[in-house]
Amino acid sequence: MRDQNEAGDEWVFEGDNTRNEFCEWLFTKEHAGCTVMAHNFQGYDSYFILQYLRENGVKYDVIMRGAKVHRLPELYPDEVGGFSKNLWFGRISQRLFPSPFQQERALPPRSPYYNHQWHNELKQKNYVFNFQQEILSYCRSDVDILRRCCLEFRELFRDVTDIDPFEKCLTIASACNVVYRTNFLQEDTIAIIPPHGYHPKVKQSNIALKWLSYTAEKNDIFVQHKRSGGEKSVGRYFLDGYHEETNSTYEFHGCFWHGCLNCYARDTVNPVTGKTMHDLYMATVEKTSYLRGRGFKVIEMWECEMKRELEQDEDMRSYFDNYKLMDPLEPREAFFGGRTNAAKLYHQCEEDEKVRYVDFTSLYPWANKMTRTIVGHPRIITENLDEDISTYFGLIKCTLLPPRGLFHPVLPYRTQGKLMFPLCKTCADTCDQTPCTHSDKGRVIQGTWCSVELEKALEKGYRILQLHEVWHFPKTSDELFKDYIDNQTEGEWLPQGLCYQGTETTVRGRISRSRRNPFGSKQDRV
């Protein structure tokens, strides 16, 4: 193992005790506060360090993506060789090491693959291949390139933005976000939505009611609750649900409100109540103990446990989906992303026909600069909703009926853990690929979408059956991201006179296909 600091000072660790020696050297007071850059740390190299920390009882905070750890290529998405080329270290060559050849079974047949003249010349000179020396030299080259490129990338980023990308950013997206918030964000423009929405208690109450109703129906019992006889009071407490015949109380614990220690750290402060999660948890334990002390049988359900059960129990999921109780609008449900689709798998060209490739680039930057953006907090509308949705700009939760036979459906819908664009809810939920024979009732879809998406859907034959809630943003702006986009698309990242293997084409060409690009900024060269 080979390590270098910014100045190029070097430390080498080798042998059977490499892991321990390296970690003991790294995790010292001398290196407190240091930022360590690593390549290929995501899938393999990191495991040895995590193993050392676990064995030595060290608590660590790591962001995982499945079984993988975030790493440098998330900030600069390239391999070491490409990293150096794109940062114009053309004079530095990365040594290539034939890693598979370390194993005898990976060696190719000798005769067809060897240059006999070259081999004989080396043999006559008594040349000896030193594996340890070669792999050490390879490691030195690899680490040196990484160090130089990180320093160059950091300096380049800092010159343009005055932000150190390695100080607090894990990904290029987070670095861009910091740049925008630091250098371009205007005051009182982008609102911070409360952690659990504008009506968190209503949402929590609805989840609890669904669970209580499902439990009652599943066990064929009557459970007294808020919407069925009112909540029963015992001392200073109100019961979520109560079954008189068995003297049982049903308590639903929302993780956010009751301090679930599996979902939150003990010292995390609930922003609504102002109490720590540990205090909320202890209050929940105290209530349970109080009820059991007075002879009640207490059945508890934590929200996170219920959600896991909901994913696995199809009957439970179907009951929740069809329960006639509308949850408040959740803005995250309107963030779908997109899907690609092969509209035609094969086309036989005629003699006078040509197949052309058209690529839409820079769509997000274009939308950020050229279209309207919401500003400030929304006005929440749940009553007296206007059927003409063009009067709204924001998010709309509604129930609608898709048309039949639309070749390119407009609105996305999540089901079965996948994103689809169906014209029938039942077909999507059951993954039925046969011709749809379901009634309009079975085809109806409920969801949350952007108002502009819904306007386009109405143009294509969708019909809104019921509006449930609207987040209307009276204030809008088409200036919010304009300066930021201009800054990022004016070619400032390419030093004059420097170009390596089409770098200029990739940087400038992708934002400009003509003298004047879609953003309206002039380019000196194309």
C-alpha cells in the first residue's frame, strides 16, 4: 500500500500486516481532520479499513449504496488514466499492470503470445522480472497521478467557484449544489419545506387509521378509534385503538413522533416538538408501561415495521391503497425521473431512406434557465378547488382516467417497485401485458404530478375525475438559475490553449452546436 500527501511525501506499507500498520498510521491525532482521497474505494479497497474499524470497536459513519461505499469517482466520474488526460497531464503516463497474470491459470499459451526475439534478447542480458518491484512501481505511479489530478481539479474548481470541492462534498452533484447555494442563491426564493410537510399530524393520523381499520377487518373485531366511536381515554392518555372484549389497546407509533431508535439517533432533536428522539421514545415506553400496569393488553406497531410488512403483504397493500382516506400531498411523490423506451425494435429501410440519430442534450440546464420556477412557500388548497387547473402552478394530487390507445402515455406511475407510464392501473399493478379489458373504474390512477404535466396530459385525452389537494405557488421566476447556468456553460473550465484528445469538443461542443447555443452565450471556438 502506498500513500502520498499533497507535497508528494510518501509512505509505503507492505507485508502480511499491511492493513493494521496502515490504519494505525492513519488513525492518529496527527491526521485528525485530514481528508483522504482514494480510488476504487467503493467496491473492494474500503472493506479492509471497515473491517479494521469494526474489529477495534471504532464507530464509523459511512454512506453506503447497497454494498458499495461512496468514493472519488462520484466526485470526478473517471478512471485514473482518463482523470489525468482530461486534466491535461498528458505528459504523465499511467503504468499498466497485468493484474490477472498474478495467477498461473491466467497465463496465456506461451508460443503464440510471446515475441521470441524480444524474449531472447532479455534472456541473454540476464534480465530478471521482479514482480514486487513492478507492482510497487505501478502503485507509486497510480497514487502520484491521483494526487496530482486531485490537486489540479481542486485548484481549477476553486478558481472558478471559490469553493473547495473536497472539503464537504461527496459527489459532483453536492459540489454543484454548494456552488449554487453559496454564489448564486437569492434571498427568500427557495423555501425549506418542513421535514414532514405542512400538515404532518394529519398524515400520521391517516397512516394509523389505515392500520387500525386493517387490523380490525383482518381479525373480524370492532376496534374503537378516532373515526369509529372516538378515542378512549385512560388517565392522561388517549388510546389509538381499543377492543373492549379483550381489553386490548392498539398503539401505532409513528417513528418521527415517538422517537424510533432504529430510524433516528438518540440525540436527534425533533424539529416539531423540540424534544430529542430519546425523550420521545421514553415517553412512549412510559405510556405502554402505564397501560399494562392497569391491566390492558397492549399491541404495538412501529411505523417502520408496518412499512416493511406492507412491502411483503399484498393483501395489506391492496387494503391500504383502496382505503377511502386521503393522505396529504407528499411532494416527493411527484419526483419520478424518466424511462427510456424502444418505440420500434426494427425498421426495414427503403432505398431512399436513411436512419438518423438525434440526441437531446443539456435538457436540465435548458429547463432551469429558460422556464419558470416556483418561488417561496405554496398556498395549500384542499377545498373549493378550481376545475380549470391552468389557474394553478405547482403540484396537484388528483384521481384521473387515462385515455385508451395513446401510443406515448404522459403521466408516470410507480407500482411493483418500478416506474411505468400505464393507461390502466390494474394492468400495471398486476404486470398484465395482454390487451386491456378492464373497466374505467379499474383503469383509474391516483397520484401527484406537476401542474404543467397534467396540462399536457389533458391535451392528450386524460380526464381529471377528482382534485384532492393543490400546492399553488403564487410567486414564480425565470431568473432563479439563469446566472448559475450561464456560469457553468461559458467554457470557463477549459484553460485557453489546452486540449487533449477532444477535450475541447466534449466541453464546448456539448453545449454549442452552432455559433450561438440554446442558452444564448457566444463561444469563441466550436
